[in-house]
Amino acid sequence: MSKGSRYDTSGLIEDMYEPGSRRRVLKNKLGITRKRVMDEVEAREQLRALHEFLGMYDREHRFSAADICHMHKVWLGDVYEWAGQYRQVNISKDNFTFAMALQVSKLMKQFEQGELNKFTPCLSSVQEEVVHAIAVVHTELVLIHPFREGNGRLARILSVIMGLQAGFPPFDFGFIKGKARQNYFAAVHAGMGHNYQPMEGIFRAVLARSLRQGQGG
């Protein structure tokens, strides 16, 4: 049973681990048992998927909940049976419980009608407006955590595409580790109270770093 779950999830493939993985790797199509190998596969598939998305979603595209599911499927469909499907298990991280599984479908519909409808396509020419739009969308998607795995990375992919829609270079999240990673998780938690300022600070730094790299500095 997943950490934080309040109901029996036995028998659900998304809550199973690959035999021989010591409960470190989820049940997968490739029979991978080592976490390091799975991390490499997911990272490689993520890069491939991002290139596909850049040809799939143009500057005028308004994202929907169906798009989010499709993106997850394109990315992890060759790895997990449940890719692109809303999770059926409750999950938590560092004593923080994300949205209950039974609420995910309703929350994603609200997310589509609210934040996605309001902030995509991301076409503002005002940098602070772009930062706010991406911070809100990113925070709300991570809080819903619609899938069993890959939610934060998928939210970052969506952020990259929104940034490109606004005319900015691809975002670089490489510096978000150590204390910066702790600040990121704190920013997600702040979003529970609709306080997006901490996440705006994160994306302000991401954007500044990406602009410097785009200028060769």
C-alpha cells in the first residue's frame, strides 16, 4: 500500500514494485530492477518526449487535462503500463500528502478550466507576468500530482513549453538541488494557501539563469 494511502490498493499494478528491486523500482515493462538504470531510462525518454512536444504544441496552444495525460503517456508509455492514466493510489513525500486519488479527476478538470485556460497559451511580453503564470500552473499541477510517478518532471516540461511560448530560451533547472531543492519544496507547500510568491522566486531565478546561458554567459 502506498505511503499515505487510506484504502486497499493491493492488486493495482501502479502500486507494485519490480521483483528483485528491493522496492526501489516500480513494476515496469522493461524489467528494470536497478534505480540508477531506471533514472537513466526515464531521463532519456524525457528528452525524447520534449523534442516531440516541441513539434506537437505550438505557440498558440492552450493546454488541457487531456494534453497533460497525453504528454505523460508519450514520455513514459514504453516504461509503465499506467502511463497517462490518473493515479489510483494516494501518495506523499516528506510527510506531505498530495491530493487524494479519488479527487484527481475532478481537480484536473478544475485545473483545465482554471489555470490552464487562464495562463495558456503563455503569450505575455511582460517578464513578471510570464513568471507568475508559469509559477501558478507549475505549483497547482504538482499539488494535484495526477500520476503515480513523474509529476514534478512533467510540470517542468510544461513550464519549458510555456516559456518557449512567451519567447524565452529553454529553462535550465539544473541548479535546483541542495538548499535550492528544499526551497522548491517549500514553494510547492506554500501553494496550498495560494501563495505563489515563493515559486515565482524559483522561476525568476530559472529564467535569469536561462537568459544568461542563452546569451553565452
